[in-house]
Amino acid sequence: MFTAEDHRYMQQALRFAEAATRRAAPNPGVGCVLVRDGQVIGAGATLAAGSDHAEIQALKDCAARGESPAGATAYVTLEPCSHHGRTPPCAEALIRHGLARVVAAMSDPYHEVAGRGLAMLSAAGIRTECGLMESEARRVHRGFLSRVGRALPWVTLKAAATLDGKTALLNGKSQWITGAAARSDVQRLRAFHDAILTGSGTVLADNPRLTVREIAGAAQPLRVVLDSRLVTAPSSLIYQGGNTLLATGVTDAARLAPFLAGGAEALPVRPRDGHADLTALLAELARRGVNHLMVEAGAGLNGALLQAGLVDEIVLYLAPALAGDAARGLFAWPPLQDLADKRPLVIDDARLVGADLRLRLRPADSQQ
């Protein structure tokens, strides 16, 4: 049985983990809190890949406070690692420093760990417990769990629309549907993600950069453009400055050269049923270490991803305005013959952001 104090300290660890998610990728952003005699004596979170894991940061914080971790309890959001990767095993460090108890929110599904970390701690005489606030930890670690478990990133589709579901006028004009507060919120959403995917139609219509602005020191996400037939221009802003993948079915070196000269990298995509194989594209992004993928695209790509079952979450900003029947919609979708065929969604969160309503939704059949 876990106590109220156990829950309180794990909640602290989860806050550390959430804050570390982006910088730690492709590793999970783990949080760790060390407690002895009802007092926090150390805390930390995972740094960038190749640097300290959460447990090591917490032990260093403990030393900086002039405390000893001997006899303390460690609350960690994910099972301590047991293998030698870029860094030594965290389980060994906890054993070496004489921890008395380790409480993990969940076991690590990564094949190099998968219960071995907790087993190593138990074999050393450390009391281990697992499962405290596991559902919350799964939410925090959803990107890592998706990449390790499904070989796909966690996909968040972001869209903005009027109350009648329109994303742009018939002539393509879309700036601005939502207010300044919602647009600032999108910047924070971008900063959380490892990569942003868009389509050729969005590049042609809006010429976006898809960079993070307004947030000092934020890491820029990888930008991915799906342009199967190479209809976008190499002068488009999204191809400038590097950090862009051009996912295309075109292999002609002469046609690709201007894009590569601007700093983009070409990524071949294979067709499937006459269209780009979206599952293969997302799998390649996962292979490259993308845990969290954000989609900022038009109705065509949005609809294709939804129909393929590749969207885990939708963040929808609804402006309290109407654009009319002839304006452009959110998702390209085949006409339905029966309302029983509609795609049900679950609303996980709803709140006002400025004057606009932000909804977080997920497919009702999602297993996550």
C-alpha cells in the first residue's frame, strides 16, 4: 500500500519528468526525488542524451545540499536502468550510495532494462516497489513508450478552426483564425515536440517556417515536409537553415540539388496504394529518435493520418467565429453513408486560451 506521502513525492518526480521530456529525447525524461525522514534531500531529471540520468542528477543534488542518500527512498518515474549505454547503470549508483528503498512509477519496457533494474536493486537488498501513479507516468512518458513499444512516435495533430470547423477561406487565406494567446500556446506546443510534420499544400499556401519563437532557449524541432511529387520551391522558408527533412518520392538528383543546397536532407518515401506510405515515414522518424511528433498540416494530410489510425491526440483551437459553408474544412474524409460510421473522439481536456477554446481529444478506440 502506498501512502499519501508516497503519492506526493511521486507527483514531484512526475513534474520533473514532464519538464525534462523534450531535452532528454530520444531518452525518456525521467524524474527522481530522494526522501529521508519526511524531507526531500535531492531531486533531479534526465539531461540531454549522453549526460546524466535523473537518478544521478538527484544524487548530485543530494551531495550539493550536504546530505547523504544512505537509507533514503528514491521515487523515480521509470525503472532505473541496469545496462551500460552512453552512461553507467543508474541501479548500480543507487546500490553504491546505500539507498534503502526505490519506488518506481512503472517498469521500463526497453529491452535492455525490462525489469532488470528493479531485480538488480532487490538482489542488493534494496526494497523495491513499482506501480505508484503508473497511469500518470505512462502519460508523461507516452512518446518514449510509443517509440519503444510501437516503433512509432506519439502523434499530436494540431489544428485551428472556426466554430463551424473551417480552417481557411475558399481562397486559402487563414491568418489569423485564432487570437494571439492561442498562437502563443502553439509556440509552447511546438517547443515540447521533437519534430513537426507538414505537407506540401501547407508550404505552398502559407510558406511557414514552423520554428519555435517567443520561447528563449527552446530547442528547435526537426521540420519534416511531405512532398511526394516535389511541388514546393527550394526557396520556401521551411527549407532554409537546415534541420529539415524533405520526404519525397522524387529521386532525381538534379531536382533535389537546390533543396539540399539550402540545408535540407532528402528522405525517400515509398508509395502505398498510390500515396505516400505514412506508416513507413513515421517509423523512420521513430528510428531517428523522434518520440513526439506534431502535425501542422492541411485537410489532406490530416485526414490521411486519421484514416490510417496514426493520430494519437488532437489539439484543436476553436475560434468563436463562423467562416461559412464554402470555407475549407479540417479533415479530408470520404463521405459517410451512415452516422454510425462517424469517427468518435474523446475529449480529455477543454479550456479557454484567450478568447479561443482549446480541446485535447483522442480517438475513442485509442489503446494509449
